[in-house]
Amino acid sequence: MEKRWKRNEKIFTSINITYFLVFILLATLVINPSCRCSLSEEQRYTLQEPPTPPEQPSTGPGGSNYSHEGVRQLQYGWGGHQFWIFEPTNPTPTSAPLIVFNHGWSAFFPSSYQAWIDHLVRRGNIVIYPRYQLGLVIGVRYSTSNAIQAVKKAITILQNSDHVQPDLDKFAIVGHSLGGGITAEMAVLAEQNGLPRPKAIMPVQPFIRSDTMMKNFHAIPATTFLLVVVGENDTIVGDYAGKLIFSSSDQIPFDQKDFIIQRTDRYGSPALVADHFAPICITNGSWVDAMDYYSTWKLFDALTDYAFFGTNHDFCIGNTLEQRFMGFWSDGTAVKELMITDTP
């Protein structure tokens, strides 16, 4: 045994190892060139950057063709009665449509949705952002009431001072999560509480408190245009409240409303994920993507355009190609379309 080990040790001297490595190198150099080419292509493919998501379109709903360059932001009140007013400037219009933006639970400050708010305002709208809750738990029971009172105060301020005048015939409401439930309740309670009748509402991934909020939305006026948006990977609130709002708002005919499901697409990088945080739009970050441009922003832009001006119907209602379209990845592959239904 010892002799055999010594023979092996002798074979694998440093010189023999060198000869062996040289042999491997020469063999590699004389391999068929077509094989080397094939390997090179495979290597290039594996090193290739993955496709990137669609950029913001330059025109149309969700697009960057803004009519105003600036946004004026003012803050009023405190705690659960606090609210912000955002107005378009540069140029400053005499009047503008009025939109209420109801935030999700605990998103007290507009920064969580700043990019979306700026987008709405630069398109020529006034936006009111009611805080409606004092803390994470305190004051949540009175969220809808607080939001309604904040909007009424904001309208009074806009009408009686040096502001863009709100066009109350063009009034719409949008909200995310708990704010989506508040949006639906506000549409029911608007007129009896001295608010304008909303022409359009869009609850996004809505949540409804089982102890204090409505379970039936039959009283939403039949003239309202309604989109309910949910995410297929929303594991926080799911789609129960969205289905409840859509099905019980039975005064609204089906040609004025749609139930929309956002879909996750991981084909490229970063992925487009239809989870509960998809509507969050923090400015100058990775939070703003095609799930905004082609989904929530596009849908609400088109919904208000149609409700206020009779334009862009095909981008918001009717299960059309324009409504479902989510853009293309950078390699030309279509992003997974939105799913539209009247029978969720």
C-alpha cells in the first residue's frame, strides 16, 4: 500500500500537473469554433440585463402631458381634523374640478401618495387630502365623519379666499385601503352632509371596518361612475370589501361601473406586484411604476375625464383593450393585462 501511494505521488509532481494543464488549454483552443460560438452566445444571454418595466406614457390618461407645472400645497387643522389642499399653478386656473383623496389606515401625511397627488393636480384638479384619524387607533371610529367635515371646511376655504375656485359640478372621490371604504361611504352620505354629489368614485383595495362602517352601498346615486380596484396579491385586505361595494351599489348600471383586478407580472426587473402597497406613491423612489401609470392613475384619470367632460370612455369602462392595457416591458413583451368583470 505504501509503495502504491509513492507511485501516485510521483506521478502527480508539479511538472506533470503543469503538463496536464497545458494539455487542457491546447485542447480548448482546437475545439470546433462553432461550439465556442454557441457557448459565447449562451454566456452573453445569461449576462444580459432583464427587461425593465414600462415608463410613464407621454400622452393620454396616466401620462405626463401636464397642463400645469406647479403644485401649491397648504395645510389646515390638527390631528383627526387636519387636511391639506393642493392647487395647480403655473399657470394658475380660475377654477378646477375637485377631487377628495382618502388615504389608507395610518398614512396620515400626503407624502405616502405624493406622486399621485401631484399628478392629479398638474392635470388641472384641486385635491383635498383629509387626515381623518388622530393616531393608529384613536379616532378611527369617526373616520368618515372626520373626512366629510374636513372636505366641507376645505371647500369653504377655497370659495372664500385667494384660491383656485372649486367647480362643484365636477366632484370625484378616490381612496386606498380604509380610505377606499371611506370613499364609498362618503358617496352615500355626501348630499345629506352638504357635499356635492360625486360624479365618479374609485375605491382602491378598499377595507371596511366590520364594527363601524356600512355593509350596503345601495344609496350611492345611480348617476355615479364607479370603478372598484383590487390586487390579486393583496394579502392584507383581500377583495371582500371591494366585492361588497361593487355588488351592493346596485343603483348604478353595469355600463357605468367595473370591477378591476390588478395582476402581478414578474417577467422583468423590478417586478410589477399587485399587492396592498401598489398604490403607495412616494416621490423620487421605486414606489412609482407602471402599476401606477397604467392602472390606478390611468383608470382614475379616464374615469374623471369621462364623468366631467365625456372623454376617454374606452380607458375606464367596458372591458376594452385600452382599459386593460398595461404597457410593454423594454423588450417589447406586453405586461399582463388588468382583469375586468361585472360579476366578481
